[in-house]
Amino acid sequence: MKSLLIYLKNYKREMIIGPILKLVEAIIEVLIPFFMGNFIDNMFEIQTSEIIKFGVCLVILVIIGGISAINSQYFAAKASQGYGTNIRKKLFNYIGNFTNKQIDNISTQKLTNIITNDVVQLEVAVAMWIRLVIRVPFICIGALIMCYIINPQYAFIIFICMIILSLFTFIIVKKGVPLYRISKEKLDTLSTRVKENLQNVRVVRAFTGEKDEVKKFKNENDETYNYTKQSYIVSGCLNPITTLILNITIVTILYFGQIQINIGKLSQGELIAVINYISQMLLAIIVFSNLITIYTRAYTSAKRVKSVLDIRLNENEGDLEFVENGEIDIKNVEFSYDNIPLLNNINLKINEGEILGIIGRAGSGKSTLLSLINRSYDIQSGSILIGKNNIKSYKADYIKQNVLLISQKTDFFRESIKENIILGRENITDNDVIVALKNANAWEFIEKLPDGINTVLENNANNFSGGQKQRIGIARSFIGNPKIILLDDITSALDRKTEKEVLNNIYKYVKENKITTIISSQKLSTLKHTDRILVLKDGKIDGIGTKEELEKISETYKEIKNLQIDEK
């Protein structure tokens, strides 16, 4: 877990000075009972002026301790929150560079829990390090030493007490850590269930699946509850066990202390000092038991954070930042997902500025091929060349900027329409956004909105219909200057008239700007103005050429054409 300490590098001063200030406070706390004991034993033998001096000194010590504690708390807050902020920034940026496959392997809810709940546990651990990790042991050891100075027998009793407490603490920690880890995993599963239900609530209602989903949620919720309850029961045993053992110790010392006072081997002031030290140790050990719980949870959270940061990004990323042209050359490409073959021996060359259509039945590999060209996924074998260079020789971010993929299912952020179209791209004016919306036939309903392009989209744009959302998504393809545009069945939710108008605008736009374009669809009408059409069947090329050429060489193409003619 040492690798996570790098995010504290800007807080070295706080990490050093904060514990020192807490140590000053602890020293004062340990010294005060000793002075008070001496004062009680001699208070009837000293003058009033000496009593006043003692009171003033005591007040000064308390003020120094208070100032030290306040400043230490400030340093702890600054360092812990800064540490958490740095880790969250790193995680957010890091996760943003994950490939689709890496995202598929980790649930989004687990990532959400890590970047929120687990980072909070690490923040608490850092704060406790500054505030308590040095203070608590010092008070325990210091109080033990002072008791030994007053009476070695009491120190021995307290030492035995500490050994017993350490044994119980070890047992509880050993049982608590696995339970806490499992409870976190169950919480990830429960969070995923909640997210899926909220996103698909219309589907669940449409098929009256509420009872089944409630049952599944109840089972997972109960499992999470049971493991979380067990982890808290185990960790919660520390405080009562600590209190019981220490109170037994106090009763034992009081019993023997009374005997020693009666025979003159112990003064009343010394007994009061010993009781104060035991009380200090009681509080310190209770805090220590809580620290054990905090750090066992922080350790689990640190492992979860590190498991994300250990994922390797863009293993084959290059350093090229210039795409010469939009030419695409695909050679002997193979791709499987979880050992399920999706594409086999794909060989294809697309010239700069060409418009290529891709057609095939559902599951033929159309979307997968586009994802490989966009490098959302990496091929297992073969090569893909963009502008004469292997796709892996470019920086991953640069490929995403120059090879724009617009998918059938468009996701949106809870931001304005303008921000959802620009998506962080620079030098885009309001007029550029409006032109893009007009080309996508979306301006006709957006201009009627009170806030126009500044209208904020609700959760995944649920305040718009499916066709409206799709057109807003299509508008993204008319922004910026990509070399290649990949359109994955983007008109599936549009009526024929709107689809025709949008496609005409797209064809006109890409031809004027000489943008290499690939359009996948299950409808031949969508590919009416493409230069060539690629036919895919079961992940293999079944034919490529013009419509006339495909009529002669591809049985799949003829089947699709005849079926769609019959449907008309």
C-alpha cells in the first residue's frame, strides 16, 4: 500500500508537525495528574501564593495543550481531505482512460463505491494518524511509566491488563477484517442491482417484473445487512471488553490502594494520580480499539483502490499525435470476447473520404468492428492502420478525437444540451452547436425550449423521447474536425422521413469535408448513398462492393434485400 502514500507528498509538513503537536498535548496530559497528586499531598503545607502559582502554571499548560490540539486538528483535516482529493482525482482520470473491456470487467457501481466510500475510509485513516496514532501509544506508555514511578505494583497490574486487551484485540481484528471485506463486496453487488433497476424501471414495469426484482433486491439487501451486521458486532465487542477489563483493573487498584494508604505505603494524592492515569489509559485504549477497526477497514479500502490503480492502461499506446489522412487498412483481424469469437480474418481497405456501409444480421459483428477501429477494444491478432500507421502507434486520446464513434445507444450527462454535444472539445461556438443540431434535425424541437441549447438534460436525457435523444446524439458527429466518423445504427429510433433528412445532411457534410465514414445498419435504405457496402455474416466478410456487385457475390445480401422488399 506504499504506492498510495505518494498522494501525501504535498502534505509532509502537516504529517510531521501535526503528530508533534499531539505529542505535546499528550505530554501535558500525562504530567498533570502527577503534579496534581503532589499538590493534593502538600496543599495544606504550602502558602496561598504557592497555590495561586500552581493554578496559573496549570492554566498555562492547559492553554498550550489546547492550542496544540486545535492546530493538530487543523493539520489533520487539511492533510486528510487533500489526500482524499488527490486520490479521487487520480482515480477519476485513470478510470476515464479504461478501455471498454476493462470497464466491462469491473462494475461501474464498484468503481463508484471505491471512488467515494473507500476513499473516505482512507481520509479517516490519515486524519487518525495525525491526531491519535502517536498520542494514544504515548499516553498508554507514559501513564504506565508514571504509575511505575508512583508504585511498581500498580504498573505490573496495568501491564497484565494491557496484555489481555492486546490478545482480545488481535482475535477481534482477525475475525473482523474478512467480514468487512465481504460486506463491501456485497454492497457493490447491491449498488449494481439498484442502478440496474433505476435505469430499467420502465422495462420492469412493462413486463410486471416488480415482484421478482423486489425479491432479488431483498435477498441481496439481506446478505449485505447480515455481513455488515456481523462485521460491526465483531468490531463493536472491543469497547465493552476494554471497558470491562479496565474497570476490573481500577477496582483491583482501589482495593489494594486503600490497604496501602492505611499502612502508610501510599498517599491519597498518589492514589488519585494512579486513578487518573488508569482513566487516561481507559480512554486511550478504547480509542486504540477504535483505531484498530478504522485501520482494518482502511486496509481493505486501500486494497480496493490499489486494485483499480494497478490496472494497466493502454499497454501498446504510441506517441504519434498526427493522423496523415482518414485511410483505413484492416489486415487479418481476429477478435474474441471472453473466448467467444466475434470477428474472424477481417481484411478491408477504406480509402480517404470514402463512405462505407456495413450490413448484416444481428450479432454479425458490425458494432464490434467499429469499436476496434475506434480502439474501444484491442484486437487479438492482425493489425489496423489509420493514415498509413498502426493504430497502436498513436496516443489513445488522439485516436478518440480523430476517430469519432456515434453509437445507437447514446448516453448523456446531467448537463446542458450544448455541453452534451461539445463534450469538452475546444473552440466550439453556440452557432456551431446550432448548425450541428439543424443537420441532425434536432433544432426543430430544441429551439422551442425556453432555454434552447442551455436546457439541462435530466437523468440520461429522460425528458426527451427516444428519437429526440438519438438526434441530439447524432449532432455530435457534426462538431469538430475528425478524420473518420463511425456511425453505428444511429437512425434506429427515427421515422423514415426524419431518417432520410438526417442521412442526407450526414452524406453532404462528410463529402464536403472529405471525412472517411463508416455507417452500420440493418436497413439497406440507410446505406442508399454509400460508395460500397460490406456484408458481415457470423463475424466473417460475406462480400464487399457496390449494390450491383453484391447481388452477384453475396447470398446474405440478397436474403436481406428480399426480406426488406417483402416487408415493404
